[in-house]
Amino acid sequence: MKVESSETSFVGHLGELRRRIIFTLIAFIVALGGAFVYVKEIYRWLVRNLDQKLAILAPSDVLWVYLKLAGVVAIAVTLPVAAYQIWQFVKPALEPREQRASLLYIPWLPILFVGGISFGYGIIFPMVLQFLESMSGDFATMYTADKYFSFILSMTVPFGLLFEMPITVMFLTRIGILNPARLAKARKLSYFTLAVTAVLITPPDIVSDVLVIIPLFLLYEVSVTLSKIVYRKRSKLETAA
């Protein structure tokens, strides 16, 4: 009977997880459709400072560029929905005070994502682009829309996702999965992982790598500091209880 009960519970959890994933996918599709309505305005704003029109090599390139831009907006809109579905899934395993505390982290997800996108687009992308253009002085430059926006997204979207690190660490610390000691112990491995990530998302030059690696290391240290604060508060509440 215990085996059957355990199997039934496992199947029930899988069904619940499936419903949460489907709901999140529906939210993403709806957000994607909504973003696609305004994608031309987004495109025009992003190319407002270019001295030339972007070229396309095939009629379908326009569609793919618009889908990429709309997709980034849809991700930002869907993040809190996805986080809420995850919270609902793990909610039964949390104590009431942990439920309330972890729920407060959800509104910060789209804010940090947009902040990371803005950091990549406003600081990292112009510096890397200027550096690469300075190296191409002997060449005639013509940008295609697909390549140009693929380059922008490679400079921005990873930062949007990596900027979620502090709030993710705070949440995992709040529910007891992470703690500051574990994060400090994993610092070398984390630095190595972040450095590899920086190399993969930047052009193959040392300047771009350094410009990306330093903010990522600072972001990790901020996450460790926030984890310490959350851990101390959690310990005090457990002691008081």
C-alpha cells in the first residue's frame, strides 16, 4: 500500500508540474503575440542611431528578426508567471512564513531581467561594437538585420538572465537549499563557470571578455552578500520559533 501511495503521489506531482509548464507556455505565447504587435516600434527604436539601413538577404529574415525581438519581450513578461508557477508547485513544502517571504521575490524577476538587458545594451554592447568597428577600418561595412540583432541579443540576453542570480540565490537560501558557506566554498568553480560563460557570449578578444567577466564576478559577490543577509534572518526566525 505504501508503494502504491508513493507512486500515486509521484504521478500526481508529475501531473501538477505538467499543468504548470503548460500554463507558462501559454503565457509565453500570448506575450509573444502581444509583443509582435509593437515589434516594428521596438525595431525602429533600436536602429534609431544607425547611419545605414540594415540589409536582409532573404524575405524571411524580417520575420526572424521580429520574432527574436518579440521573444525577448515575451521572456520578460513571462518570467514572473513562470516564477509564480514554480512557487505554487513548491508551496506545499514550505512553511507559511517561507511562502510569504519567497512570494515577495517574484516581482523583482522582470525588473532584474530588464536591468540586465539595459546594462548589456547600454554599456557592454556599445563598447564591444566600437572596438570591433575600430578593427574593421580597412573594410567596407554592411550589416544585415539578422546578424546585427543576433549580435545585440548575444550581448544583452545573457546579462538579463545572469542578473537573476541575486534573487535566485536569495530564494534558494530562504527555502534552505543554499547557504553562504556553500556559496563561498563554490566560489572558484563559480568564477570559472562565469568566465567560460563570458568568453562564449562575447567576440573572441580579451577586451570584450574582461568587460563582461568583471561585472559577472561582482554580481556573484553581491549574491553571496545577499545570501548572508537572508540566511541570518532565516536563522533568527528559526531560533525564535
